[in-house]
Amino acid sequence: MVAIGIDIGGTKIAIAAVGSQGEVLASVRFATEPNLGFKTALSKMISGINHVISDGVLKGEMLDGIGIGCAGPVDPARGTIHNPHTLPTWDDCDLVSPLAERFAVPVRMENDADAAASGEARFGAGRGSDPMVMLTFGTGIGFAAIVKGQIYRGVAGEHPEAGHIPTIADGPECYCGLRGCFEAMASGTAIDAAGKVSGFADGRAVFAAAAAGDSLASGILDVAVNSTATAIWTLAHTFLPQRFVLGGGLIDDHFELFAAHARTALSRAVLLPKGRVEVVRASLGNDAGVVGAASLVMKTGNIG
Amino acid sequence: MVAIGIDIGGTKIAIAAVGSQGEVLASVRFATEPNLGFKTALSKMISGINHVISDGVLKGEMLDGIGIGCAGPVDPARGTIHNPHTLPTWDDCDLVSPLAERFAVPVRMENDADAAASGEARFGAGRGSDPMVMLTFGTGIGFAAIVKGQIYRGVAGEHPEAGHIPTIADGPECYCGLRGCFEAMASGTAIDAAGKVSGFADGRAVFAAAAAGDSLASGILDVAVNSTATAIWTLAHTFLPQRFVLGGGLIDDHFELFAAHARTALSRAVLLPKGRVEVVRASLGNDAGVVGAASLVMKTGNIG
């Protein structure tokens, strides 16, 4: 069995044929170019799917379907995208129906955080844990929870935005309506911004200076890791997952820094079951997006 | 159809026969007296059950089962109680098996917060909402979430302790390991303690003085309602419930005060679906404990 995974971001789209063990059989990658409009992107995606099918799928092999992880918000029930910030010309466009018609297979779309979490739960660092919470540290903070093998959804099937829980009193203002939320303190954007205020070129420069012993840089990172520890404490007392899976650009290079503080916070939490809540690093790496997307439509042990 | 509900607290035990519309058909209430040991309490409970059956259950009528809500923590899978603080002599005692044997019906035990939430979801203010989050303001802060008709559970079936999420930086220390958690700021105990520090006799005196315009008392309540608003913001961005149901002693008298601040906070949350997250008052009142407990074993539309 093979499934197609499509990972749609504001700058690039990746498409892969993914095997039943989560292995990438063939893949393509191209620029999203939202300025060219939705129809152009759709036709590039159709070519991309055909390409990975001819490269990665054996003749006569069954295709489970096409899974799509898209930079949110999306409407999984309608199959439409609502992301005026990064995909402005695609607003309310239906991506699911044309692909389902064209390829005559089930097509399912989720936001990229839910798709990545689905992949980690099935093939990656979340395997065997229930519930599982995934946090992705990138431009923003992505959040998803997998509970009894299902993507957790709130009212009207909506995706909770737990990147915007309070962490640091009187932190910088976030567009979410709060000051000092998790995303405003610990995302790549937040560390960039805090670094610039203190005269660093960007977040990378902050990490480098902190590693070299600069106390100003260390202070900025302290705030980010403390915010993360507070967010993880909060999520441990709400979703109470067996495992936190941390992923994203920041985590690739600095997992131990973020995890150490979070583990210390959890170890002090009297009301958590002792030693039962783990903090681990995501394991699917660059393939997380396409593998997660493909996992959405895989039949056996489907993450729903 | 009739079910028996047992509501066990540290000071009293209530037992009722509850009908299929959530109506109390007969009830008894007696002191818990944990100092007399578990066996004495068990035999008093058996008498109580017999009493409400003979008073409230028609001859030949089917008994759905016996549901128990107990001041937590409990182990729902094993049917045992682990509450050394309020039920010290009962620790690890099995209440479910002897009742199941004696009455030959299904018996199920949950902690009291989960039982009350089950009752509100089925017969009370939570009816028709999904997910539903219930917060009970009493000695502590009780929390429970009902998701797709099921009590939400974390790792190993454990009950999340969302009364202990962070709300006020540098608030008083809580036994949970955090400063300024929701329970440390907004529970009856917290308001009592803050009042005493400022020279009030107790929490009731704080509410009375605040109503009479005392600014010191108003300041104490501002902290409690702000903590509540922050907790509700946090839970709205994690569980994303359709409805928050607030109950407990404080809420009976001061619902509007707590709800107004929470609603204002939610209305400012850019990432919540507009107008979809409600804050309402629990409606089962004094019967919440026994009706909630009975609802655990009711067959139709069972809350699992």
C-alpha cells in the first residue's frame, strides 16, 4: 500500500509517495508562488502527484489516497483553505474535490500541525504513546494532540491554537490578543525579534552568542525555554499526554536546551503521575510534512 | 430505568435513586466519618442504597447500576480510592467489587469532578455541547472535560488536574509545585487565605466587603476573577470547548462576576471561533453529585 502526502507551506510545496512503513518512495518539491493563484498551484500539484506515482508506485499497486497537510487554518470537513497571511490568493479554495475527482481516491486535508503529529504518532517519536502532544517550533508554534489515535478537535471540529496559551506575564503583545503567549516568547520569530531589540542580527546570532557565553543572549534564551517549560506544564495538566514530541527548526539544533527545562518543570509537578510524561525529539525530520500528510489516508491503524 | 448515584465527600455521603430524566426519586445523606474506617462506611452505604431503592424504585423496575463520584484521586479501572487527605482510612480500598456483588448490577466509580461533569453534560447546563469543560469552585478547583460524550483522560487513564495551570506570576505557592496556579488564586480556600492576610474573617467577608465598595476586598476578588479568566483563556486554546460550565459554592452566589471577566477575555481571543465558546452556570445545584454519579451507569447515551 502507498499513499501520497502533500505538504503545503507559504513558500514551498513537497509531494511524496509514502510506503506503509512511512518510507518516502519518491518525492518532488517546488515553489508555492501563491501570487500566481490557486489554479496554477493546483495544476503543479497534479503534475507533482503524477510524477511521484510514476517514480514511486509500482504498476498495479493500490493507492490508499492523498493526504494533505496545509499551513492552517483549513476546514478539514469542507476541504478548503483559510490562510490569508501565507496563502492569500487561495482563500476558501477547495483543494480536496479536484484531486479526489482527478485521481479517484480518498483525499483528506488537515492543517500542517495535525498532519505532522499524525505522522510522528504513527511512524515517528510518538509511536506507542497515548495521548501524544506535538509542538513545532518554527515561525510560529504549531500544536496538535493525538488522543486514542484521533486528531483532537474542539468545538465545530476546530483545531485548538495552544501556541497561544499564556506563559510570561507582560511579555510582548501577540496578534492572538494576549501578551507573553508561548508563541510570542519561544517561536523562531519571537527569538529573532528579542535578539534584534538587543542588537543581534537574528535568532541564529542569539544562539551563537549564548553558546559563547554572552549573558544578554543567554537571557533571551532563558525566557524562551522558561516559556516552553510553562507551556509544557500547562499542557501536562490539561491534555496530560504520555509523550510530548518537540519538532521544528529550533528543536533540530537545540532540543536538549528546551527539553531539559521542560523535564525539570514536569519533575516538580506533584499532581502528575510520576515519571509518566515524557519529552522527546521528533524523529521524522525533513520528511515529517509529507509522511504526516500521507499517514492521514493510510488504512491500517488510521489516525482519524 | 433507574440508577443509584453515590456522592462521597470527606464530610458527607449522599445516595439517591435517579430516574432517566435525571430526577431524584429518593435520597439519603449521612456523615462520612472516615475515622470509623472503610468497613463501617461500606455498611452504611449498603443500608443507604437499600433505603433509596425501597423508597424510589418501583417493584420490578430495572436498576441500570450504581455510579459513584468520590473526592479524588480514584482509580476508575480498579475501583479503588487514593485520597489520604480527606479519606485517610480508605486508602486503596475497593468499593466497587463489594457493591457489584451485593446488588448484582454494574458499578462504576469516577472522581467527583468527572461525575459532576457527566451529570451536567447529560442532564444539566452542558447538554448539547461538545466538547464541554466543567470547572467547580470549592475548597479546590475541580476540572473535567467531556469530549464526544466521554470523560477525557490522560496517560494511563489518569484525570488531568487543570486546576493547577499557571495564571498569576508570583502568586502564592501551591502544593502542586507552582506559584499562582488557578486553584491557588480562585478557589474558596485561596480567597479565604487572601482575605485573612488583609484582615477579613474569611472569603464570605471579602465578598460582602467588596459588594459594599471596599477597595481592598475588591482587589482580592479582581485577582481571583482575573486568574479565572486566564484559566478559561488557556482551556479555550487547549480543549477548545463549546461550553464552559461553572459550578460550586462560589459560583452559586457570584457567577456573573466570574463569567463576565472570562467572557471579556474570550471575546478578545483572535484565534477562537467567534462567539462559539460559551460560559454558563451549572444547573444541577445540590443534586449535581448524586445525579452525576448515577449518570455514569445510565445506559442510553451513556457518558463513558
